[in-house]
Amino acid sequence: MFKNKIILITGGTGSFGNACAKHLYKKHRPKKIIIFSRDELKQYEMQNSLSRDGYNIDKFRFFIGDVRDRARLNLAFNDVDFVIHAAALKQIPAAEYNPQECINTNINGASNVIFASLEQGVKKVIALSTDKASSPINLYGATKLASDKLFVSANMLGGKKYSTRFSVVRYGNVLNSRGSVIPFFKKLIKIKKTSLPITDPKMTRFFISLHDGIKFVLNSFERMQGGEIFIPKLPSCYIKDIAKALSPKTKLKIIGIRPGEKLHESLCSTEESHLTIEFRNHYVIEPTIWEPNVNVKTYMIDQKKERGRRVKKNFEYNSHNNKDILNILAIKKILKKSN
């Protein structure tokens, strides 16, 4: 699907974008991979890393720009076939303290990506979302929910004039990604801290490896019809068990839930259960509204011809009620593999 195509990744120097660009280069032989981000130092470091590791740097293009700048996006999206929208402000405390900045990037930036994609004739766009967009209680989650709604409804813009299809991928915490709890714990263990801070011993989270996240996003390009929210079936675990897996002898210090944090996260809420379809390895949430120009007869059968089935009434996919909850030994194995 991606062979000899041009793929652009917004926020391309982040953990996901960096690894996804390498995966695309190795496995799919695209014509060009465009990295769009606003940090010139990270772009410089990524270019050096790619050259050092033997990648053909001529296959990559680096655009300095901000998703808040629609004119710059229009220029960058010229002749692009596929867009992965990974750019976002993600830190919950920073979002609470700087709400307008978070809105400008996560909501206004999403709108800019949509209209630049339409105007430049991009074939397909997938926006990365988060479990915090499901029944959000913090500003970051609220902005990502708004972004999800924008990308879902974008399929109805422009009627027959535009053929761009938009979908969303929503998943949980990425193992070892920058800013996640695992690198934070590792840093404290390295400097020999006597305890690790745990917000609540009952707290659970969904987790996905970076590699699995990339594969799921790229597979969703093949499955998508436009308007879906794709959700992978994931394991979850207690945060305290991650700490114990990393350092069994280090004490745990309970510090309490931070503002804007949930005890457990949900990927499919009960309010969305009437729209949720279960497939073998993932769920799909249908759009809440349909229009004739979307041209989708049913979301029960995807573009790969896999058939799904409706979930039960009041179904919720929650990190606490998840059937696949990892114990400490299983966490150790996954951490070893992800390293």
C-alpha cells in the first residue's frame, strides 16, 4: 500500500514518528517520508541518527513547521498520499496550566491538518488519539476528544469535490515512550532513589509497545473506510506492578492522584457501546452521524473484508475490567522485549 508513495508524519520527531519513519523505510519502500515538526534540534538529531544507522537520507524530507500554521501545512502536504497526524501537546499538567496553547495545537492544529489534506488531495489521513479522550476529565483529554470529532466529521466536508478519507486510532500508554512512567521510574532507579512515587495502588492503565502501535496504525490505513475510531485490544496492568517489575526491592511511596488523573482509563465508554463493533484484534467505533456522500454501507465489514459483531449493551472497555491484566512476571517479559 505504501510502496512508492509519499507519507507525511506530523510531530515526526517524537517517539512514534521517529520509529514509524524507520519502520516505513525498512518494510514498505515508500517514495518519500516527510517529517513535519517544529523543533529544528530534534530534526537535526534525527537526520544524524538516520545517516549513522545506514538509512538512505535522500528518502527523507524534513519540514520545520507548526500544525497551527495552515499555510505551512498546505505547502508540506503538496503531492502527499498519506498523512499520520501525531503532533500534539500531551502533558496533562502543562495543558491545565496553559489551556489556550493546548487548544491551539490539539484542536486548531487538527482543523488545519484536515483542511490542508482536503485542499492538497491527500488520499488518507489517520489521527492518533488517546484513552484520555474517552469520557475526558482533563483538558488534554477534552482537546483530543474534540480533535477526534473533527477528524470523524471531516469525511462529510466538501461533498463530491474531495475524496480524502479520515479516521482515528485511539490507544493507551506507549511503553518506554518519552514522558511515560517507565522512563521516569528507570531514571529514579538509576540515581538510587529509595522509593518510587505511586499515585494510587489501585491505578491501572492500558499499555502498547511502540512497535505494535505502529503496526496497528499502518494496518488501519488498509482497513479504513472513513469516519471510524480504531481501538486495539490491549493488555493493562497496575502501575504499582510496573514499579515492582523494574525494581522489586524499591519501596513505593503513595502520593495521591494528581489533578486531571483517573484511577482507570477507558478506550470505549458505555455511552459509545451502541456504536462499537468488535473485531478479532480490535474494536471500531462508528461515527455518530452519517451522510450520503460518505459512501459507506456498513462498518461491520472493513476494507480487508474482516467482519465484526456488535458489542453488548452498556459494554465498556476499561483498563480495570479488562480480561487481559498483566502480572509482574508478564510485565518483566514485555519490558525486556521492548528494550
